[in-house]
Amino acid sequence: MRLDRTASDVLVKKILIVEDEPTLLATLRYNLEREGYAVATAADGEAALTVARSERPQLIVLDVMLPKLDGFEVCRILRRETAVPIIMLTAKTDEVDKVVGLELGADDYVTKPFSMRELLARVRALLRRAERSPQAENESITTGDLTVDVTKRLVSRAGRALALKPKEYELLAFLARNRGRAFTRDQLLNQVWGYDFAGDSRTVDVHVRWLREKIEDEPSKPTRLITVRGTGYRFDG
């Protein structure tokens, strides 16, 4: 089952909040509705999957610590069905937990306690990113045995399709379109993740590391995704 958007979904953007703490759930709902969003809610992981499939939200705010199924497992399952933006809420400050969420396909994470202003800014940024129309062009970028088919959103190496997460693909496609040009981590956050404010540069580093494992012959000695000391990254081909 895929959670595809329909024409009726785009008039009022719908957000699903998955949170088992009643006070926080009510606070999130109040603030999002005040911003003009339609809001659906779920208080455990199993309910989150049911509501996501029936309501087809444009964005999901997903707590990590949930009854029945935790947020990581919910994210894993949803990523097999939809590319809807997911912001994970976590009370854990361990970097490993954040990396796990990103690896499973989450688009962003917010550590509790957080400011409502920051969360709303991240929601708006991800929604803007999601609604940008893809370029209607037949574009394919090939370097050596690596091909990025922008039209089909497909990356292949030596004729074999690579399984890339949504943000991995978007990062690679952006850098490949701008071959030879170096970008700072903040510029990549703005262009790929859609942030209008300084994001966590580790997000970029993590995705670059994952991409290198898939497109480089020797990830520790990259020839395509190059680190530019004092700047950030560039794509060579």
C-alpha cells in the first residue's frame, strides 16, 4: 500500500502527530491548528500506521518512545510505503539515536525539550521542500559507471539500481547537477533539506558517508564525493 497524495489533500495541509504524552500531544495539536494545519493524532505506534494510511498526511511528527511499536519501527515501515516528510521527536541526546532515525529515512529530528517556534519552523521548511514541483525535464547525469536519472529519480552503478533513501538521492542529484562546485554544509542543508536556518551539519556528513559506501570504490578514498577542506563537499566526475 502506498500513501499517495490526492488533489483534495493539497488545499489544507494535514499533519499527523504521534505522541503518547497527552499534554504534549494537546500542545502540539493546538499550535499546529493555530498555524492553519489540519491535524490527525495517534498515541501509539500501531495507531500511527493505521492513521497514516487512512489520513494520508503531508507530514508526520513522530515520537521515538511509543507503546506497542516504537518510533524507529514506525518510521521503518512507513518508509517502505511513502516519502512523506517525518520529523522525529526524541528525549535522547545520544547521537546514535539521531543517526538511527536518519538512517531509517526520517527527514529531521528534534530533541526534547524543544521550542515550539523551532518545531514550527522545521515543519514549514519540510512542507515547502515537499511541495516544490520537480523539474519536468529529461535529465540524466553519467560519470563513469554511475548514472543519476533525474526524471526517474533512479541512481544506478554499472547498470545496477542502487537503493538510496530519499535524502541520499536528493543530495547526490543536487551535487551531480552542480558538478565541480563546492558547497558548504549549511548550503547543502538549505538546498536539500530546505532549512532557512542553520541546521546540524552532522546530518550532511552522515548522508555523505552513506552515499560514499554506495557509489565509491573505496569510501575512505573517495573520487566522486570529495571533501573540500574548510568548505564542505563537491561532486567530481
